[in-house]
Amino acid sequence: MEFKSSLLICFLAIQFVPILCASQDFDFFYFVLQWPGSYCDTSKSCCFPSTGKPEADFGIHGLWPNYNDGTYPSNCDSSAPYDQSKVSDLISKMQQEWPTLACPSGTGSTFWSHEWDKHGTCSESILDQHSYFATALKLKDQLNILQLLSKAGISPDGNNYSLSSIKSAIQEGIGHAPWIECNKDTSGNSQLYQIYICVDTSGSNLIECPTFPHGKCDSNIGFPTF
């Protein structure tokens, strides 16, 4: 009897352990902010949301679970699609802080659905759908990247700034090194596009990035108006 019980416990453990591993299967988050002026100042251009032109501020792109080796999980739970009724109390703030700039114009729901389905579902053992979006909004308020850059004399005025000065201003303000992604303007010049900041798996604490994405910017980059 004791032998059979032991076998049952081992069988249950074997069945259960993979579930635990899958539910915790990421190492950190990238919190990604994008500058709307750079999104729009490309050959692809942009469309303002149907709710109106966003403020001239960094907008949220996403909160992305990542592995320490630079790879990431995606589309982890097709049984839990985006449900806007679960974030109804956040919609107004999401339209301000997490606006869509894709064409054709929309309210943002298609953008948010993509972010939840591809990235959010991979963190749902820790953050349910409401917590996922609320956590990203809280991080945005906490960081205030535009203010940090402005304090260092770096403004979205169409001028060029050194990449090192942008990184230093953000690192001094948040205590951790960011990663900067650039894109090309309509003339082919490098410009400040997205800022990656690393957050622990709780979504609460900023950390040093275990790894950075690939890609590089020029040593001097544009910061376009919006």
C-alpha cells in the first residue's frame, strides 16, 4: 500500500511540475515606450486614433515577458483572448497613455488585443488581464521619461542629440541603463524611436537588463517634434 502511494505521489508530481514551469516561464519584462513623432516620421507615416491626436509624450508600446538569453515566449494562451470588459475602468487612461498610431485609425482596442494575446498571456500566472494593463500604466506614470530628458536639455525639437547623453539622462533618472531603439525618418536619418526598460517578473521593480535586443543607433540621433 505504501509503495502504491509513493508511486501515485511521483506520478502526480511529474504531471504537475511541467505546469508550474510553464506558468513561470519567463525571466523579466521589457517595458517598451515609443516616441510618437518618430513613429509618424517615417515613409509609412501614421494615423491618429479616432479619439484624437495623442499628447506629445512617450506612449506605451508594451510590457513583454522575456528570457535572459534574449528570446521570448509569445501567444501563450489562446483560451484567454483580450476582453475589453475586463479593463473597462482603464480604457480612458489607456487611450491617453497607450494610444494606437497604426492605420487605419482606431480606438486602440486592436492594438491592446494584440499586446495581450501575444505578450500578456505569457505572464498571466502573475498578472491577470486587468493587472497586466494596470501595471504598464503604473510604470509609465512612475518613469516620466520625457521629463527626465527635458531636465538634461534633451527635447523633441527636431534637433540631434548624442545617443550617450540620452542614455545617461535616463539612467541617472531611473537608476538603470535603458536600451534605445532607433528608426529612420523620411530622409533616412536615425532618430529616437523606442526606449526599453527592464522590470522584474512581478512587474513592480526596475532591474538591470539581463540582455539587450539587437540593433543599433547612430552616435547622434534626431528627436522629432510631434
